[in-house]
Amino acid sequence: MKTFLDRIDAYLNAIDATLMFFAVLCLCAIGLLTTADVAMRYAFNSPFVFAFDLTSMYLFPASVLLVLSDVFRKNENIDIDLLSRRFPLRQWRFFSLVGGLAACVIFAVIAVLYVGKTIHAYEVNKITFDAINWEEWPAQAIAAVGFSFLSLSILFRSLQHIAGVSQRPASGGSAE
């Protein structure tokens, strides 16, 4: 079971690294685009009409949603451990399993809903009505990908709890 979990862990790490790469590209694009927009606005009184929409619809959501899985797997999320530190390891694993499975179901449902919204927006060619008419399906797809991989990461951690190989995160920060 451990080698099976190790292989899944390697695949998830590769996927998380790829998603993190794209999120970093989006953050860099946000910085460059905002800087260029400000320069165009104040130097030439001609800002980019697409900058805000591109940033708010695609780049910022991608920079946040594509890293959810990596943040969860590295225990970099906010964790309230007032009671969990008082439980023995087996009880902590049980309660973490129950909470993880509940969270997995919730985020999987969110992912499925976003997949449906993505398909619908693509099929009907749904667009925004702004200065530039933006396709809506890429924004929905970004959310679908982010929530899908988050639910997979939570499911993987639940499998680790079942196998008894999960480790309690270090107090006050990352498990690494």
C-alpha cells in the first residue's frame, strides 16, 4: 500500500508543480500588466482597456485557485489545532479522516458544478458584456481545475489516514 501511495504522491507532486508554475506565470503577468497599464495611464493618458478584465477574470483567479492543492498538501493552509493536538495519533487520524472525507465531497461537488458551468458556457458561447466581450468558460475551467485537484489532494490524504501513514503536521507551520 505504501508504494502505491508513494506513486500517487509523485503524480500529485508533478501536477501541483505544473499548476504552481502556471499560477506563478499568472502572478508575473498581473504585475507586468498592471505596471504597463499604470505607465500607459499616467504617461500617455491611454490605459489598456483589457487590463482589469483580464486580471480579474482569468489571471487572479488562476493565481489563487491553481495553488489550492499544493497549499493543502504542504500544510500551508490555516489550521486550527486547539483540540487536535490533545488527541492521540489514532484518534487524530480518525477525526482528520472524517473531516477530510466531508471536505472532499464538498469540494468535489463544487468541482463538478464548475465543470458543468464550463461546458454550458462553452456550448452557448457565453460572454461578458464589457468594453471587450470575454469568453466566460476559461474562468469557469480554472475554478474546475483548482477545485478538482484540491479534492484529489484531500482524498489522497484521507487514503494516507486509512493506511496509517499520515503524519500530524508540525505545530505552527509547515510539515516540511
